[in-house]
Amino acid sequence: MTPAARYGAAIEILDQILDGTPAEKALTTWARRSRFAGSKDRAAIRDHVFDILRRKRSTAVEGGVETGRAMVLGLLRQEGIDPATVFTGEGHAPATLSEAEQAAGQPAEGGAALDLPEALLEMFRDSLGDDLAEYAEALRHRAPVMLRVNSRKLSRDAAIPKLAAEGIIAEVSEAAPNALHVTEGARKINNSNAYRDGLVELQDGASQAVAEALPLEDGQKVLDMCAGGGGKSLAMAARAKARFMAYDANAQRLRDLPERARRASAQIEVCNNPEGAAPFDLILCDVPCSGSGSWRRAPEGKWRMDADGLHDLTQLQGQILRRAADLVATGGTLAYATCSVLKQENDDVVASFLAENQGFSLTREIHWLPGADGDGFYLAILTAQ
């Protein structure tokens, strides 16, 4: 496919997404019926689609209207690419621009330039203050590809040449002690020997930092309360010789964890009844949240979230904390984490919990903004008296 034809495919896919089709489904459907497209074509088209979804408001403003065609035009204008080189009408390229399309659009300003949902903009201003512009700009670009080196099997320095031998170029990251930032060959990771042999795991740098900040000690009994796929369970298991258990309300999310743990030479039990296994010395609650710290990875979530949805999430977050509090041993630790930057999901939830639970005290609190080596995260470490 020509570069222009790839933009043409992105227009088709974006229109389906705007009509309500989830992005991944729209991309998969297009790929299945477009067997002529090679892997590089599919990767480029995917990049175009997600670049625009991250900048949905600004590309629509600069293109003149919210359609796939106009947003591709807006993206080209933002990136300084002459639209006439893409909208050629040749082959599978988009049709040439009309005079009206060429005249449409204007520079994005205010909330549109930030590419944040208007309904939550004041919450972001309140939560981030002077960091708002930096946060918003980070979300407008692709997230870094990060690896966690399994220190049970090799050192971070030893992992770099092993990855390079498979065409994966990575450099040391300051995000966490075992973090690597992949600069080339990211699409080779899942099929690499290093990944299949459990030497490395795909894990965001700030997510790794959360696991590193937990007060883990040998001999503890530890519960990953909202484990999801188990990434933090694996990261914790690499740090200490403890009894690790993973629980998620949706047990299907944990279906791959036993195999991942086997590859990593880690012992992690899938737990179906936390109450029956209590008490625990440490419980991590990485709760469901808006994902506002990681929207550059899943930009559709940015445009779906509203004040009502956020309120429902904070109610669930409080419920999870209260449930976990009953399972912590005296003197134990309850850790609360989100991949959100909104204080409504972070500081406020913890403050509300502490007001109702005098038996806990706040020991440590950390905020991470999205950056070159990690997403936005929040961590509060609470100690049971």
C-alpha cells in the first residue's frame, strides 16, 4: 500500500469508530477483509487511527468537522504534512480536497487544544494545576514501550544484549530498578525468546515503580486484590520470597497468570476467596479507575468518561478499600493504587476512607505524571494499627 492509501484506510476505520464500533474491532474487521495489506501496512494504519483518537478534539477542529476524512486532514495539518500529497485521488488514496474542505478548519484552542473531555476539564485543572498542559500534551502522543527485567533470572544489564540479539533495542530507564525503555523492535517482543522464557515482561515504568514502592519482605502473605492480568503480582514476586495470592472479581482476567508465573519461575496462587485466606500482611488494591493516567494507550476511554461515570467509579473504589481493610493483619499494609491523575479517584478516596477507618494511617503517598518512561499513577500506602 502507498502511504496515501494507508491514510485512506484510516479514514474508513475512523468513520466506523465514530459510528460506535470499538477501535480494536474496527481495525480487526478491516484487516480480515483486506488481505492485500501487509504487516507494515496494518501497523501504519493502526498508528494513524490511534494518533487521531488521542487528538480527537483538536484534529476535528483543525479539519473542520468530526469525520474520519476531516480528522485525517487535521492530523496532517498538525504534523506539517501537505494534505495535497495524501488527498490525491489516485489508486486507493483519499479523493482530492474540495475548496470547502481546504477552507474549513481552524487552529485548536482552549480545551480542544488540550484534547481533554470538556465535561471533566475543570476536574483536571483542579487536580493538576500547573501540570495540566504537560499532562495533556503527554496524552496526545504514543506511550513508551517498557519492559520489566525478571531479576530472578538475570540482571537488567545482561538483558540488554540478549534483547538486541533478537532485534529489540532497549535502554536503561530510571523509572524503576529493572525497567527498560524499548526504542526499536517493539513488535518483536511477544515472539522473542526473552519474552517466552520469562526473562522480561511488558510492563509500564510507573506500574513497575508502584510495585517497587510497596513494603515487601520475605515471609509475608501478600494479596493482589484487583490483579487483572497479574503484572504487579509478577513484579512483586520477583522482589521477595513471600506467599503471593492474586484475586480479581473477573476470574477470566487471571487465566494466563499460571503460565506467566511458570515462565517467570514465580510462585503465585490464584485466589477465589480472599476472605477465606485472610489475614494478609500486605494487600495491593490497584482498583478499577478512569485510566486517565494511561489514556494515550487506550484513548477511547478519554472520550467515554463523564462526571457520572467518574462518580460511579469512586463509589466502587471506596467499596474495594473497605472490603480489603477487613482482610489486613494488625500492623499490616493496605496499598491503594490507580492509573489516574484525578484527585477525585486518588487523594479524595483515601481521605474519605481514613475518615471512616481510624485504625489506618497514611504512611506514604506518591503521584506519577505520564512521561517518557511511564504512565500517570497514584499510590497510597496505609498502615493498619
